[in-house]
Amino acid sequence: MLYKLAEYINAKFNPPGFDVFRFLTFRSAMAAITALLFCFIIGPKIINVLKKKQIGEAKKEDGPKFHWSKAGTPTMGGFIILLSVLIPVILWGDLSNTYVLIMLFVTISLGSVGFLDDYLKVIKKYKKGLVEKYKLLFQLLVGLVVAALVYFLPEFHKINSITTIPFLKNYEFDFSYFYIPIVVFIIIATSNAVNLTDGLDGLATGTVGIVALTLGVIAYVSGNVEAAKYLNIIYLKGNGELAIYCTALAGASLGFLWYNSYPAQVFMGDTGSLALGGAIGTLCILVKKEFLLPLLGGIFFVETVSVILQRYYFKYTKRKYGEGKRIFKMAPLHHHFEMKGIPEPKIVVRFYIIAVILAIMALATFKIR
């Protein structure tokens, strides 16, 4: 909105200083600052509304007992982070850009699914919230829309189903007819992975911010013809606009962390986690770095794998020995470390450190090829 207005004023009147709005770096920085400030402005207001309406986290019987004290903490705070992403993108982004429109669609759609799940759990007091199969169905539909747009739109012609292979130079992998199911799987998997990671104060929020900032760098170089040529990666015209979404997401994550860090004043709930997870997956798809996701999103990946291993190992041992056994003290993995007596803030900070290391390794794959 501001971008188009500034572009019009610059073309019509050519005032001094308005050229700065053309620069992607400037608009990305402004998106991050706007998101951060927006969090600080609307955060307390939304938290107060949630408190007054008594929209609080229910006691999780299947979680650690020492988390029961968190029952009643305002939830559905995902509204804070989502609004703080959407508003800056609308203000500073190019809304005629297909990449930006796809990201807005994913954020709003999965945010709505998460809201419905939270609403049923917290307001309507349905213990399980939105039935699992319906949640997966909605995620599937969002994934199908994204996959169809990238696969069939003319502007993605010749690059629609290909992706970069980390550590290999001059090679791209073509998913071909498997592209649509792969995209659907990635969006469902990442959406649920961030949801699983959101179990400690600030854990999912901070990790999403680190991954988003890294993807912003990747989007910027992918959309810059000279940088893409120098790094020998796929040049994606218009992809640089995603840097604005990424920096807005990083800024909003940092702002939300102000309230979500230990001890949390508010939880994002499924309203935030499903949308943010889907956004991370979609960003990897749009920058053609699908194979980089397990490395860059390593925290989310390991958390999800820990749940899968725990569940299937328990079923296997129960079937074979008559008694179920566990690999971890509790899954997801962060609860395992809690059960070992490591304080929650220490676990979160250590996961942040690992996320930063993984982000650096992901960026290093651009040169180590």
C-alpha cells in the first residue's frame, strides 16, 4: 500500500528522498520495524481482552505435571503475531506480486484453521478441539491451492517443479508429477511440526524468527539476478519480495517473544503455530529450497521425529512384549529434557543456539557445493 503510493508520488512529482522506497532492503527493514512496533502496541490490548474473556490455556493432562500451573494463561495470542505480520506486508510489500499473495493466503487460511481449533477447545470446551481429520483436510486444501498455483501459473513455467539440491553445483531436482503431493506434504508437515514445538515458553516463537530471517536472506539472493548468478542458484524473478514477508515475520516473532518468553504472559495457540508452520514450509517451497527444510528447520524436524518414534516404538513394544516401552521420558523432545530436570529457560536458549547454528549451516550450503 505505502509502496504503491510512494511509487506513484515518485513518478508524478519526483520529490527528493522518495527513491528509497524502491529499495527492497529499505522496505524489508521497515517491515521488520513496523511488525515489532505493532506487536508492542496491540500486544497488551489483545492480552487484556483475552484475560477479560477468560480465554486461557486448559490444563494438559498428557503434559508434564509442572506445566499444570500454566493453566489459565491467555491463549490464542497468535492474533498478535499474525496481525503484526500481515499489516507490515500489506503496507510495505508489492501486493501485485504472486509470491506475496500466496504467502498472505497461506497465513490467513491456516490462521483461520488454528483459530477454529482454539475456539472449539477454549470457548466451546471441546477437549480435542477441531477433529484431527478435519484439521488435516483444511491443511490439505491449503496445500493443494499452493501446489496448483506454483505448478500451473504461467509465470512459474520452466521452474514450477524443480528445486535446488544442497551441496551440489549445476544440478536441480525435478519433482515432476510428484510435485503437488510433495508440496501438500511439506505444508501439512511444517504446520504440525511448529505446533508440536510450541510446548515451552518462547520456544516456537524464537525458532520461527531465526528461520524466517534466514529465509529472508535466501529470498533476497534468489530474486536478485546478479546474486543468483554468482551463487549459481535458480534465479526467481520477483522472489525478493518475500524478503519483506520474512523480515515482518522475524520482527513479529521478536515482538511476540516480549510477552511469550518465560514466564509467558500469553500463548500463541494453534491460531499462531499452524499458520507460522505453514508459512515456513511455503517459504521453502517458493524459494525452491525444499531439501534444505530438514536442516534449516532442524528443531521442528527433530521435535516431530521424536513424537513419531515415541508413538510407534510404544505400539511396537506393546504388541511384541505386551507392555509398551518408550524411547524418551516424554515427547516431544523438549519435554524429555524437562523430565531430566533441565530448567525450561535453559532448554529454550539451547534450542535457539542450535537453530542459529543450523541457519548458518543452511546458508553455507550456497558456497559449499
